[in-house]
Amino acid sequence: MNETRTFVLRYVVEGAIRHYEQGDQVWRVAVYADRNDFPVRHARAGVRLPPGVAEQAAACGVPATVSGVGEQVVVAEAQSPVPNGVEMEIGVQFPHGVISGTPLPWQVRFDAQRQFEEQHKPLVDLVVLLIALLLNVGGGCGGSGVCSQRARPCSKQGCGVSH
């Protein structure tokens, strides 16, 4: 069976709004990176909000066209197929308080992790690198003179909202 199929997924997300004084946000991954090698030849994601509130919108992961800023529905459409191992995410920002609520525990944790990664982790990484260099120069590595290097996965930086 060599056939093409189209899947349309629609769902309601609850508790996904990030509440900030400068503007509340919704970010959704529309196409996940790990898809067991299944291709996504065409991807389009939309966010429906109260009429006219979307101030900014962005798509991350793949080049995409974003439309609908200032309208009720914001749409991000990938400009090309989304390769396996790559995700597509859509984000929309709108005035604070249009949708009532306060930051949920997941947002508090997310914001704390992001603040650490952006403000403190580079310094921690530098200190660890300097210590590793000092140990290596000083005959570290348990005296064997051979150090194994373990690659660590890249951490995904937040996309941020573009204008």
C-alpha cells in the first residue's frame, strides 16, 4: 500500500497559557521531532484566541509563514516538509489579562529553568571547563592520562516571541 494520507488534528488545550505582565503567551509544539521516521510533508498549526487580541506570533523549528496577527486565528505554515528529528512550534502573545489566570506551577518551574539556563548556566559551564582544563593539565583523569569525553545533548533554548 503506497498511498498518501492526510490527518487533521483539532483539540482544546487547557492550562497552557503563560501569564506575564508584558503579555500572556501560548506555545504549542504542532509537529514533534521524534516521529519514528514518519515524514511530515506539509504542516500547518493554528491558535484560536478571542477576536483581535493576537499582538505577536512566531514559529520555531522550521522556516514557516505566520499569518493572522491581530486576528482571532493565528496560523503558522511550514515552508517545506518537516524532517524527522525536527519539530515545529507555534507561539502567540496577547495582552495580559485578556484570558484571566495566574501562572501555574509548571510555568513557575519553566521560567526558573529558563532563567538559570540564560543567566547562570554559562558561568557554571565556564567554571566546569576551567576545572577540567586544570585537571587535565595537572595530570587529572585518574592518573591514566586518558580522559573519556561524553557528549551531552543540546538543550533547547526557548524560541521567544518575534515581532
